[in-house]
Amino acid sequence: MTNVDALIEQLYKTHSAKLLAVLTRIFGVHNFDLAEDVMQDAYSKAMIDWQQHRIPQNPAAWLMTTAKNKALDKIRVDKTKVKLSQDLSQYLLSEWTLAFTIEEEFKVLKIKDDQLRMIFICCHQSIKAENRIVFILKSLCGFSIRAIARALLLNEATVKKRLLRTREKLKQLSFELPSDDKLSEAMDTVHTVLYLLFNEGFYSSDPKKPINIEFCQEAIALVKMLINEPKMVNQDTLGLFALMHFNIARINARVDQDGFNIPLDLQDRSLWQQEYINTGDHILKVCTEASYTASRFYIEALIAQQHCCAATFSDTNWLLIVSYYDDYIKITDSPVAKLNHAIALGHTGKLSEAINNVVLLQSHQALVNSHMPLAILAYLNAKAGNEKLAYQQAHRSKEIGGTAHEHRLMMQQLQRLFK
């Protein structure tokens, strides 16, 4: 890879989302393909020009100016053929105001506003869940199709199809921020999607790469963008930001040198990054001091904070964690949260109650085909000394599902408990 190739790749990763956002604003979300084409033309021109001549002193600014000029040229040539962004069209179709309007749209504050619009578009409820992460990685994070395919264990043809379907859906949407009466609901969706993006990095789909820290960092950056917009940020935004920091703090201790998961009780806590924990603590303090109603990600962050502040696993305040899960379940009624509640309950010494709770959850519609209840029962029964039953449940769990990493971890935990 030449210096120009490497620089173009870096600039695509760091600046394509900004360019795409402002170009989508100018051309309209119904012309998303056109916005992408103009952006790609700017990068192509940079590739050719910089190889033939030299790399400019400020490559990012050069690229921004080129994209701006490409947009101007495209509108001048095709303004009678292309239906532009509705609220800007009257200014873009007049030669008197065209250049000024384009210049205004490329200003820093305008671009930031357009990036926020892109976040809400990417997370729109009408876009299928399987397509959201792919579209976010491409449009908000500057990932290439090849990188997305590799990270999500998809073939490139599948990634292209998902992007195509999403582009078709975009034609029906408006490139606007949600109205005040719909903002809360839209933020709920955005929080959930960015949480899933973080988890895709923290619990990578790729067995050869158990952690994709880049996904985690991208998710944190997107949440930070929301936090910097006062009228949008709420307790869940702050809670999600804190939760991500508590989780990424432990990332260096989460897998061994062979890429296998290390359970929380065996992690080397000296590898936990205190600066991330401090940030999470600060954000939660802000949440607590504000007059917010308790929310999902805020409570999840409180749980994660308890793990991060314990000097050792045995020092963990499990009684407090159980109470947090009680609150969390009241809000979400999540069966997975109830499973985690049972694990925490088991660590307080109430093993019989914890086991009974999981047995009842086995018939829950969302868990009836899941390997998780049996894996947790195996662990709880092992802690209770029921060796034969624990191993039976572990083997049945492996037959139902789970990954090789999960199976290995489950069996190692049982072996440790029965030493």
C-alpha cells in the first residue's frame, strides 16, 4: 500500500461519514445513492491527483473542498433532472444562492447537525434490525464493504444486498431530526442500536477475533455525539455512555492469549483501565444529581459500576446488584435480566431460590429454545454441589446451542467448582 493509498483509507474512515451526511442533506435522503456517488468521486479525484502531484498540506480540507465543488457541479448540470432536498431546493436551484447555500451547509455546525440526522436515519424503526448495524458501519463509521463483511462474518454480496434494501427504505424517510413529541421514542431506538453496535465489538461474532475494539470505540463516539446535543441527551444516553466505559475498561482482561473468554472472577483486575472507570463514575454522578427517572441503561451502568469498583470478585456487592436487577426487571421485564438476576442471587448464597427462578424461566417463550437457562442451571447446581446434575445440564446446554467459547468456559467453571 502506497502512502496515498494509506492516507485515502484513513480519511475515508475518519471523514466519509461527515461528507456523506452533508451531501445527503443537500441532495435529500431520497437521493442517498447520488450523495454516495459524489462523495466517492471526491475520494477518487484525491487518489488520482495526489498520486500524480503531491499530497496537500491539509488533505482533509482538500477533500472537503473537492466534495463541495463536486456537489456544485452536479447540481448545475442536473438541476432540472434531480429533485433536491425539499427545504433547500429553492436556494439550490437559483444560481444567485447556490454557491452560498452549499458553502453554508459545509460549515462545521451544519455538518454536526447533519451527522445527528444520519444517526436517527440509520436507527429508524422502519429499517430492519439485521440491516441497521451494516448501514451504521458503512454510513456513520466509514467501514468498507469488505471490512463489514469480515467483521460480521457475512459475505460481501450479503452486505451489498442489505445496504441496497436500506437505501430503498431511505427513499420513504425524511432527513429530519425527530419532533419533540417523538424524540423520546426515537432516542430509545438509537440507544438500543448503538448498544448492539458496542456489543458486536465487545462480544465479536468472529471466532478468530473475540473482541473488535474498533466497533466499541465507534459506538462510544456516536453516543458522545448525542451527549453533546443538550436537547437530546437524557438519563439513558448518559447511562449508556457510562455503561460502555465500564465495559471497555475491562477489555484487556476479557480474553486470554488464545482468544478464549476469561470469566469475571478470574480476570486480572490490574489490567482494567481506571481512566475509563473514572469517566463512567463521573457520568453516573451527573445522572444521579439530575432529576431523572430511573431508566434501563442507567441501571445497567449501576450494575457494571459495582463490578468495576470491587477490588476482588469476592468483594462484589451482590446484594446491591440483586436490588438493581429488581429495578431493571420492573422497567424491562426482560427474561435475560431475570437470568442474570438469578446468577446474582446465587452469589448472595440463595442458591435454591436462584435455581427455582431459572427452572421457571425455562418455559418462557423467549428462552424455550435457548441454551442459556441450562448453562446457568449447570453453574448454579455446581455451586450447590450437585455434580451429576450440573454436568447433565451442561451437556444438554451444549446440544441446544452456544458457541465453542461459551462451551469451553462453562465446562471450565464446572471443573473449577468440583476440584
